[in-house]
Amino acid sequence: MALPAGISKVNQFLSSSRAALGSAKNVQCVMGNEAADLDSMASSVMYAYFNAQNAGTAGDTVFVPVINVPREDFKLRTEAVYLFKEAGIDIGLLLFMDEVDLGALKAKGRLMLTLVDHNKLASFQEQLAGCVVEIIDHHKDEGLFTGASTRIIEPVGSAATLVAEALLAKGNQRLEQGSATLLLGTILLDTVNLDPEAKRATPKDQQVVEQLLKSTGADRKGLFDMLQKEKFNVSALDTSDLLRKDYKEWKVGKIQVGISSVLLPIADWLVKDTKLSSSLDKYAKARKLDVLIAMNAYTEPQFTRELVVFCPDASLRGKLLSFLSGSDLGLAPMAASTVDKATALFAQANQSYSRKKLQPLIDGFFGNLG
Ligand SMILES: [Mn+2]
């Protein structure tokens, strides 16, 4: 398949900025937020490209997008995997957080930071605060970095809208097809295809989308539907990826608990992974978990919830399972010959139990164990 028009320029930019990391006097990193969702990733790539175009070949600063998660995590964002591919961007050329030492660049006085899709650094990155020179964001203004040379913070539906606006304002009435596709798909996903009922889209999002549509020739609904579908398409992920895609872990008393939201029916999971119990065991051991819970949720066609409880300690497992079975979760055991005793599978009738609601229930139980 031929690449979208113009995207080779973006790939060349990514390649040369990576290559110049070691030698450039100043490194201006364009960094999205720590959740590294599609908006953060697309906005950082396109805004770094915009900065580099503006700066031209003169100057001793290299502009580089930095994806704020390890490379290993990119595949978990299945909608991003789809859209970057559709736009023609070579993922191998992107720079991920485990591939650059921002602290070392800062120590050498070479680091400048542009924050996109956030305007407050994550707590583990607060030591970089002195390096922030630009902000492009759509979250609530935290009132920080007021001396930044660019400080665009507007409550639009997507940071990509503000990045697209900057690119379009630079005399480009049209963007190259690949770049426009990346920005357009991101805005559509963030605004639920500009749906007024979702209350995400602003007039500016609408206006930018209209302009981007001219550059891509895309079918708006078709692109949105594909992205929405790919967001829930976990077929490329194995059990460990499925578990860590949307995962929280905490300690109650002496008990280490992990809960994952898994977007797959248990029946499909058992087919996909015929050694599910040993995969759960491996995941739990690596994180020193006493209990690992998977909350399976899917719409096929009705919204359905199921629960997997993995607990190798027989005594703890007995207490936990009788507590959960007696709760208002509405659990009905499911049988599967391929899982061992440590793994309990349930259909869950009470659909109101999201992780937010299950967590305090579990906390209460383990808290009372003493
Ligand atoms: Mn965003």
C-alpha cells in the first residue's frame, strides 16, 4: 500500500531528530501526558514537526517528540497502533520514554520541554519543571509555567485541535494527507465524532475537523467507526498485555491486590490462552500479588460483565470467594476444564460494579481480615 502523501517528510523529520539527539546543543522535547493516549502521542509528534518546520535548518536546537511511556506499552493503545499505521508513520522512528534520559539532558543544560495535552508535570517528572518552555493543552489551566514562551490552554475537545490550528495557521490552508489523517482521527475519537450529545466538541473542533477533512478526503464516520472498533480490538494482545492494558494495584493490610479491566469474554480468553491459569500465575508472581482479579467487560451485543479471581493461597481464596459470592455482585460460577483451582471464573449479573465500585468492596473485606 502506498503511504499517504507527505508522510515521508514526517518520517524523515523523526529520523533526523533522533539522529541529532546526541550532538545538538539544545534538545527541545515535545512530551504528552503520562497516560500516553492517542491525543498525547499524535499531538506530540505533530507539534514537534511543526516546531521543526518553523525553526528551519538554522539554529542549534533539535525538536523531538517523546512518547511518555516505554516502547513496550505502545501496542496496548490499539487505536493508536491503527491510526499511526493508517497515517503512514514509522513507529520504529518514534522516541519512547525508555529510550531517552531526560534527567541527563537536563543535568547537561541541554533540555527544553514543550508540554502537550497536559499543563502540569506528573509527580515523577516534577524535577523537570525548570525546563518547561511551551504548553499546548486542553485541560484545566493549573496556572503553572506562566513565563512559557507559548502558553496555549483552551478547553477544546482534543489537544490535537490546537496543534492542527497551529499548523493550519502557518499558511498551510491544507495539511499533507498523512499528518491531517493523524490529527483528524485523534480529534474524532476525542469528540465522539463531534457528537453534540457527548458534549466534548467545541466550535473550534468542528472548524478544524472541516479543514482537515479537505486534506484527507476521509469519510468522517468511516474513520471514526474504525477507530472506535480498533480501540476495543485486543486480538493482537496476549494475556500479559490484556492484563496490563488497564491495570491498578494496591496494598490492603498485608494483601497485595491487582485488578485489570479486560475487554474480552472469558470464553474467548480461554480459547486464546489455553494455559490461562499459568499466565495469571506468572503475572501475579512478577508483581508479588496475593490476589489478581480480572474484570471482563464486553458488548456482544448486550453489555456483559464477568469476573476472574486468581488466588493461589487456598485459605485466603476460600474466604475471598465466599465473601464475593455472598455480596451483591450477583456471581454465578462458570466451569472450565483448562483452569486450575487457583482460578475462579464467574458470570456477574450486577453490571453496576465497575472497578471504582469493586475496589472499596475488596478493601473492606481485606481490611477486616486484620
Ligand atoms: Mn487530550
